[in-house]
Amino acid sequence: MGRIALVVLLVMGITNFLLAQSEDVDQKKIEADKLYNEGNSLFKSGKYAEAASKYDEAIALDPNDHKYLYQKGVALKNSKKLAEAIRAFKTSIDLKGDFYLSYYALGLTLYSMKNYDKAISALQNCLQIRENFKKAQLGLAAAYTGKAKDQVAEGQIEEAITNLRNAVTVQMDYSPAYVLLARALNLAGRHQQAVDTARNAIKYKKKGRKGAEYFELGIAYKRLGNVREARKAFLEARKDPTYRRNAQYELDGLRYK
């Protein structure tokens, strides 16, 4: 056999080998996508554990598809397997660092575990990739507010105020941040700011009772010496059963002023 014929045969052999490998890879991907879609169907039916198992089968065939890991993480989160969900989201991010949904899901999972610092970091990363993503903005505001709530309980009032201002900067109409900020400002002795903040809390709260909002407004007016406005605020707060006793106590105290 001539040298040229030998080279031709060798090239053909390599080409056939590569084609066979390519076909094998393509077949694996087709099967992986099929398993992924089966997992999605199970997920939509609320069968989260079964869905996670299907995603695992897909990952075994194609471990480099970030969507498989992301969706597995969501299924695990819904199954309350939060630590496993976090690992899945982080692996998805390792595979595709600009996939904003993995950062978003990671942030919400960390928030549900009250790991506020890491939740804030993940949600900030999400918003760096996808600006004005409303759900992430809301999640970030909630994470700032959760951290601030712990700080208020620990007496770290100024730190709490900073985080709450961050919350309302990210999500201007996030009423839980405003009411806690009004309380923190009252504790810090900044009562006129507390008045303005409590009024924002009242304005932005669309549903539910507003006892906490009016109570903080009443406290602020009381400390400013405005008995008339304080009384009006406490009367509103008294309509909320949760604040009825405290509001009445404040009203009783105002009788002598």
C-alpha cells in the first residue's frame, strides 16, 4: 500500500472516530434534554423530589448544562432541602457566571435561611447582570430589612438605619422597611424624620392593618410635643387589635397633656 493511500485511510479512520464520538455526544444531549423536560413536567405537577431525580439523571448525561443545575436547585428548594439547593445554584453559577436566575434563586434561598449578608451579596450580583429585575429588587429590599430587624433587636440602631435606607433605595415602595425605619429613627431620637418615614409607610402599605405604622407616627408626634397629631395617630393605631392595648396606653397618657 502506498504512502498516500495509508495517509488517506488514517485520516478517514480519525474522521469516522470523531463523527462517532460526535454522534454519541449528540445522542446523550438529546436524552439529557428529554429527562430535563420530564423533570419540568413533574415540577409543574408539584412533584419536586421526583423532578430533582430526573434533573440528576439529565446532569449525569450532561454535567455542563447550567439550566439543569438551576432547575434542580429550585426543585430542592421547594422540597425544603435548602443546603442541597444552595449547592446546585452555586454549581450552576460556576458553569455560567452570568446566569442571573441562579443568583436570584440563591439569594432567596439564603434569605429564607436568614443568612442576610450572603443573600444581599447574591441578589446584588443578580442585579448587576439584570438591572431593574423587579423580583430581585424586592428580594434585596427584604434582605436588607431582615438584617436591620436583627440589628434593631441588638441595639445597633444606626447600622439598622443604614440598611433600611438601602432597602427603600432599592425598592421605593417597600412598606415593611419604612415602618421599621420609622421605629429606628424614633429610637435614635430623630422624630421629625420618623414622622416623614411613618407617613411613607402608611402610603405604601396597600393591604392589611396599619397599626404599626400609625403607632410609630404617634410616638414621633408625641416626642415632638404635637399632642393633637399624636392622638389622631394613636386612635388609628388602636383600630388594629395587635396595637390596641399599646395605643390605648399612649392615649391615656396624652390625657394629662
